[in-house]
Amino acid sequence: MGNLPSMLKILWKHLPKLLNSLMVLISKTQSSTPVSPQSVTEKHSSDLPYKHLIHSDVAAKHGIDNTPNTEQIKNLQLLNLYIYMPIELDLRKDGIVLKMESGFRSKELNMHKEIGGSETSDHMQGFAVDLSATKNGVLVAPEELFNRIKALNLPIKQLIKYPKKGFCHASLDISAQPRREYLTL
């Protein structure tokens, strides 16, 4: 029993790879069709959480409708499963609390002057989230958060570090070969 903490550390480190392997194993036992992110949401869409990725203080303050459509909900579920949750689990093991700064944005919200989002923002499709983190109430440096997320080797389209703004942007790439573009702005 004394080795349990060290075993858990090893498990947390390899959790994303273990989950992917488990999904492949399940798919082989259920059918000959490989598991894809889209097939996960088609089979289990009502079971996968996403609503925490919709909240927006700016939308609430200005009465902006930030309701995703069916396709955007599926994308948010994938974003939660493949990006948000693995990051949160990895950070939690070290007592770091993940905070969503911005998740889904309707077109109106994205173009609002307080947001100033790009016209092609992945936030509008439900594929992106802006994150910060704290430990013991102190902001974790965006550099550390960026490096922790990058080390997880998630299916990322873009991981962008915003040192002056204090957060990182992570977007999901559901293609077979994720782009994994790492930037600092």
C-alpha cells in the first residue's frame, strides 16, 4: 500500500495514452470500426459533459445569447474529453486548479468589443478554450501552464501562450494527424 502514491503518479502521467488505448481496445471488441472522436460523441453524446465550457461573464453582462447548436455541442464534448479533462487531471495531481477563461463563443459574443475574437476563431465552433491556473491562490505562470499542456501530447491544433494576458489558448484538432502548432503571442 505504501507504493500507491507513486503508482498513481505514473498512472496520471500516462492517462491520456491509457484512455486512447482503452478506446481502441473497446472498439476492437465491439466492432471492426475504429474509434474516432466523432464516433464517441455519436454513441455517448448525452453522457459527455460540456456546459462548463459555455459560461461567459461577458455574455451574461451584456445579455448575449451564447447557446451552441447541436454540432457545436458535439465539438464541445470532444474538447472537454480530449483537451480540458486531461489538462485538469494532470494539474490537479500537483494541487493546481484549472480555470476556464473563455470557452465557446457565439458569433455575437466573439465579435463583442470586450472579447475582440478573430473572425475565424475556433471558439465559435466549440473547438477552443482559454485557460489559466492557480496554485494556493497564486496564478501559475503561463509559461509553466503552456509547458505542462505541451508535454501531455494532446490532439492540439494550436497551443498559444499569452504571457502578458496570463493565459493559454488550446484548440482541438480532430484530424488523424493533429497540427500541434505551439505559439507565443
